[in-house]
Amino acid sequence: MTLFGQTLDGQQLFGLISLLTLLAFWILVWRRERQTTRWFRRWATRRQADRQAREGGSDPSDSHGGPWG
């Protein structure tokens, strides 16, 4: 097989295929990691909103930003 004007033997061809397969694998892992991160952020936001609704729905603009008021 010739690639970019260079003839590849069996070992080089196997190495090229292995690298491309590894690249595809890492792209899939990266995409799933991003999906998991997005899911967790949505879950945490929803959980926080539910908790605030149970506590009486205090308006965040009423607080002065500290534990002592």
C-alpha cells in the first residue's frame, strides 16, 4: 500500500490502523465524558432548585451574601 508516496509494509500498516482505532476510541470516551458532565450539572441544578422550593423559595436577591446577613 502506498500512502503519501511512501510504501507501507505490514507492520507500518498495522501501526497506522492501530493509531486510528485508538484515536476513534478516545473521541468516543471524550464525548461520553462530556455527556456525563452535562447530565451531572443538570441534575445538580435541578436538585438545588427543588431544595430551594422546599425551603420556601427565598429570593437570592434578599440575601446579603454572608452567613451573618
